[in-house]
Amino acid sequence: MGDGQTAYHRLDLSPEIIKTPSGKIVRKGEKSLKGPTKFFYESDLYTTNYFGEENDDIEKYLFGKIDTDGASAVAALSSPDWMREIHPHFLNFFEYMDAQRLRTPKGLTWLTKKFKPENHNNLLHLMQHIRRMHCTMWVEGVMEVVSADDSEIKFIVSDNPVTFYNPVYYPGNKACKFPFDPGIELIGTRTLFPLDKNHCVIITNLEYAQKPGKSKASVERTNPRYFDDTIARYDDIIRNRKLNESQVSIINYILKNRAHRYIAAEKEDWLYPEKTIKKRDWMSFDKLFLSPKFQLLGTKGEIFIGGKNGKLIASQDDFGRKPKNQKEWDEKQKQANAMHAHVLKLIKREREKDEI
């Protein structure tokens, strides 16, 4: 919110419709001005009940820590000095984002539809069991943090805060019927997550960042998987784009269309991004994420981790694939040895220059 502001402008996307005796249609509670503690929550959403005893340990201990760590991670990633600040918080950011995806009413409904738990207690245990499910593929994607600093319009708040956008899956597509979304394993699915009113994270699958196209947007990415170890890096996060009002409104329009029921904003006008954008074609929005002005997009490379004397500790390619057998491991070790020898050669050359 703005400086000194204590309440959001909130919009109910599915308000109660009342027809008065005079025939007038009233959308009860459609718009309101409320503080952040007055909405975007449900009482006892994570409370378990065994033998009549209620327990809120999930909220207190599990999400308490995730939220505390997540707040620090979001602040670090939003900071102008983010490269220095993010190091101890980088992995916590993905764990927090995954929690924000699964623990909402929409996320819990998706879990119910997908896994059919017997009761609410089982649902909550399932939620804990599969948390972090998205983190592997997010870490292997291309991350950009865009800025709304130069825009009069800022990013809105959604009750579906981690939003999936795929250009070929329009909101009316049956695959997008509540509570479903196109999966992040699809090449063209991007993850949108506003950090605050001026910053939004965009994660794109590497193959789509390198070579986008309508025909491949619904194809699975290379080596899609959940719950796998992978090597994380943050030196290639892109942080050089400032969006204009139209571009911010497009992201807000996507957030609004994929929200469950509520959105909110510092200013009421921002709740209606459809009034600002020129076209509402879902596919055309993809151009926003394909700006040719940032050449670094999609330039990841194979990762080697070595120890003393070039001994190979770990290796994986752009898509998290590791050596599958001894032959492949030996080949990677040869590459690691060559790189190690090359680095030593460069160091020796620089030292000789200094001595001269």
C-alpha cells in the first residue's frame, strides 16, 4: 500500500447477487475498503481435529517459520542490493512461493480434486507431504524480476498469489476450470508472483525462454519432475526491466483472470486492468515476456561442482540431468579436469604478469 495507507480497495469477483423488489440488481459487497487483516483469510483453514480436539500447530509452527523466512526472502529479492542480500534467503524464497501456491483455498481444492483425501485432516497432512513440489522446476527456470517503479499503475494483490500463465490455455479452456491451471511442466507455462506493488517475479521454462512459440507451449519441458535435488544458482536472475502502465496492466489482467474470488489494490482503478489494455487476446500477452531488449534471457549452461585437484563432486545440464552411469560420470570428470587445468593456466599467466 501507499505511505500511510491502512486499507486496500478490495474487489469480490463473485459477489452475492440480490434483486430488490423494484427490480434493481445489487452486487452485495462487490467493492469495499478494508485493512489487510480483514480479508484474504479463512478461519481455521489449517486446523486439524482429532477426537474433538482442535490443533493449529500447522499454522503456528510450519507456516509460522515459512512466513518469517519468506518475508526476509521477498524483502531481499526486492532490494536494490538484492545480489548481496539474497544469498541466505534464496532457497527459502522458493519454499515460501510453493506454500503460497498450495495453502490457499484454490490450492487446497486442487489437492482435494487431484488426490481425493478422505477428510480435512488427511488433506492437511497431504499438503505438508507434497510441499516444495514445484521448487525443482522453478529453480531450473529463467527468473526475471520486473519493476513497476516507472509506472503509475502498480501490481495488484490476488487470493491466488502464485499464478500460472500459458498463452495457449485461455481462461475459458476446460483445463483451466477451477481449481485447475496449466502445469508448470508445460514448456509455455510461466509463473507470476508479485513480491510487492513495484516488483513481480516471472519464471519461464528455459526452452521457452530460448525459443518461444505457440506450437510448443503445451508440450512438456525436458526432464520435468517434482521433488528432485538440483543445483540452484542466482547470479543469472534478470533485473533490468521497468514496465510501463500497459505492461503492468497486462500482468494485473492475468492475475485477475486466474484469481479465485478476491483481488485488491492500493487504488480502485487498478482493479480494472481491462480498461487500460488495448487488446484482451490471451495469446498476445505472451509478447510482454519476450522483450528482445534483455539478451541474457535463456543463457544458462551446464554446471560442474569440483573439489581439490579438479575432482568432480556434481554435474548437471540445463535441465537437471545428471550422469546416469559410470561411463557418463567418467566423461564429465574428464571435462572437469580440463576446466581445472585451464583455470590453473589462467591463474599462472596472471601471476606472471603481476611479477613483471
